Amino acid sequence: MKYPMEERLIWFKKTLVPIKDAKIMAYSPTAQFGLNVFEGIPCYWNDKEQKMYAFRLEDHYNRLIKSATLLQIDCPYTKEQMKKALEEAVNANEFKENLSVRQTLFIDDFGSWGSEGPTEMFVVPTPRTLNSSEYKQKGLKVCVSSWRRISDNTLSPRIKCGANYINSRMGQREALRNGYNTCLFMNENNKMSEGPGSCLFMIKNDTVITPVLTDSVLESITRDSVITIAKDKGIKVEERSVDRTELYTADEIFMCGSAMEITPVISVDGYEITDSEGKITGVIHDTYLKAAYHKDTQYEQWVSAV
């Protein structure tokens, strides 16, 4: 990172400002109630080409707009304006490393949890080296949380909003308190759903298995990438409900997300996973990274030069 954190520029309310000068009103609906929708957009630096590539940018913006629609937040920005803001924020800091770019639509000024606007936007690029610790592990020790995942009838996990992540916080804090790296949630029907900011995959008998989207799962872009890559590799894929005890005898398990990428699980509730390094997991992860770095022409449509 060329500039220290306190001197980093972010895109905030239509202009570039030092991060320390980006102010949100204390009484705004965002500050009071977490009323915002966001995307964490992964960007990868291709050193050979000396270019930054955003991974599946169009899909991230489609989901951001969908989240705003479902939460009934006004969205005054087009996808072209969103991309321009991301490019300005990344290029202003002269980043030449992998990034996680937080792009957020938030409600500022006076209002309540029922407010639809006024909607503003900020874009904050952050080096991936500064991600949370659970996103830096080579293998995860996981527990099944006593907390249930939010459902479509309470606060839909389909909406990627700030307030939803308090549910993730409860499970993550429980996991850390009990000596695990992270957790997995069950849904209200006692089927497996996902982790805090990450989706769940298990592999049994050379079949990649993941919970269906209607089992309280975010419509994850990384999840979709994994499914596409697995099918392209000739690996059988099943989207179905998953029982807790199925995890204990899985051949491989991994969790995935924009921040986590694809990370093997080495144990669940103390049950060690048979292939903790993950033969199939490794093949999928290697292909995913080649695609994200613009090193695989088969997935060239997934990356956008920034």
C-alpha cells in the first residue's frame, strides 16, 4: 500500500476525500439502524500485465441494486457511475496489490428506519492483507452455531445490508469464544445454511454439494462461480438441503466468499474432515484464482480492468 491508512483517499458523496474527512451524520438512519446496502468487490493485481481486475463487477452491481430494491432504498446511481467511482477510488491511491472494495449505498441526514433517502454512496478500497483473521486461514476449525440464520420471513439473507451482519456477528463471536475460527448456521428448519459472510460446500463421493438458495443463503457470486467452475471441470454438482451430521463424514468441506475466496474446512464441531487439504477444493480454488487474475481466457468475461 503506497499511502498510509490515514492518508488513503476514498470516494465519498461524489468526490474523493481523505478517509479521515468522510463524515456521516450521527443521527442518520445508517448510523442509528445500519440502514445501508453494500458489496465487497474483490480486485486482483496482475503484476505481469500491471493491471487491476475487478471480479464479476457487473454481477456485484446487479446484486447491489437488487438489495436496494428489496430494502426500498432509493438508488440514484447507474452501474456506469458506480464503476467510475470504484475506478477513481482505486486509481487515486495507486494500488498495486489485491483489494477488497467496499461499495455502500447509505441513508444520510435526518430520518428513521422507514426512510428511503436521501441516499449517498461511498467506495473504500482496502488491501486484502487487512481482512479479518478468519479470511486469512489456510484451514478452518468450524462449529455449528447455536444461533439460527435469518430467514426470508424475518430479515432476508438475500438482501446484502449492514443490519443483516449482526446475525453473522452473533455466530462469529460465539465461535471465537469457544476456540473456533468461524461458524456455520442452521436455518429455521434445522438444515445447514451458510457461515458469516461465506457459503458452504461439501464434497462426498466426488460430488460437490451446497445448500439451495432457499435454505437461508445469500445469492453469492462466489458460490455461483464455484458451481460454474465445478461443472466446467466435469465435477457433479448438487444443490440441495444439507443435514448437520452429513458434514461430520464429508470427504472435503470448504467455505467461500468474496473476502474468504475458497478456504478448506479441517474440522466441524471437532470432527476432523477426511481430506482436510481438499483435492477437489484445490482444483476449484486454483481455477478461481486464475480467472480472477485474468490468467484464464475461459473466464475472461468475469473480469473488468480497473
